[in-house]
Amino acid sequence: MTAQTGGNESLTAAYSGDVVNPSGQSLELAQIVSSPGTDTAVEFYHAGFDHYFITTLASEIAKLDSGSIAGWQRTGLFFPAWPLATSGAQPVCRFWSGQRFAPKSSHFYTPFAPECATVKANPDWTYEGDVMAWKPPDAGGNCAAADRPLYRVYNDGQGGAPNHRYYSDANLHAEMQYRGWKFEGNASTRVFACVPAAAVTQQ
């Protein structure tokens, strides 16, 4: 197997056949390969809740993929993130709504210290720790040339429970706006934060 450098890699296995079995080829398998020095935030969707969730934690990804945490499916989208303590990047606070909006629950992420402090003071949310790192955009709402824009949208409480979606594919803007989700970021560029530009978004 050839070592991969980063992004989305497609893998297949070919069998040449023998006197009994014909030749064949496996279905294509998509694999995320994180570039050196980055983590990968994988997105999941719960159709019953109309909620999105991202995580970089391998243990959570495995549970969601196995179905032991029921109802969630991969969307095929993901984006890279920096590990904690990366120079120039801010730690991302992660919160969980617990049973406040049961049976629905949600996670919330922010790399901005004032927003993190505000949510920590909100009894509806439980602080779970810092899980990755993103960079803030510049004063004009732009990311450095070597980075990629990250967007955050809010469902505006639809369905009776809050949920945010985080993505780096600008092609999703029209869909999310049509569905009534609100952009949270720079008013002109809609950029919320910046992530590494190393990986693509489709898995």
C-alpha cells in the first residue's frame, strides 16, 4: 500500500481469479487521511432530529459508525482541524445540552474565549473541555491563504431544540439558508473561523 499524504483517498481491492473463482474488484472504500499535524472533524446527521454533529474523537466516531449511538449517519463531509496548543490557533470549547431539550440533545463548539465564557455560565449547557483548535479570521472576515474558511449556521431553534452545523464547503450556503438556518460569522464573508486547507470535504 502506498502512503497517503492527506485528504480523501479511494481504496479498492482486486482479485485476479483462479480456476474456480472469476476475477473481480471490491466496492470503492473512502478513507480520510489527515495531513501531518492536523485532526479530522467528521460530520454526522440524525434525520429524526434534523441535527448535525461533528467530532474528532476516534472513540465517538467508532460508536456512531457501529450504531451503538443510534440514529446517526455520516454525511460524507469532514474538515481538518489543528490539535490543541497549535501556535496561532485557539482552543475550541465543546458543550453538551444534556437532557435540557430531551429527547433531543446537541453539542456546541466555539474557539472564542468570550463566547466560551458566556456558554459556561448558561445552565442549559455542560462544558466538556477543549477538543481541537481553529484560527479566528482577520478583521475583514477572511482566512489566510494557507487556511480554509469554516462556517457556522444555527437552526434557530427549529424542532424545539438548538443545533449548529459547522462546514467548510461554501456550496452548502444556499441549502442551509433555504432550510431557515441562520449564519453566524462575518456579515460579509460569512466566515466563522479558519481551519487547515489540507483536506477536501467529501468522503
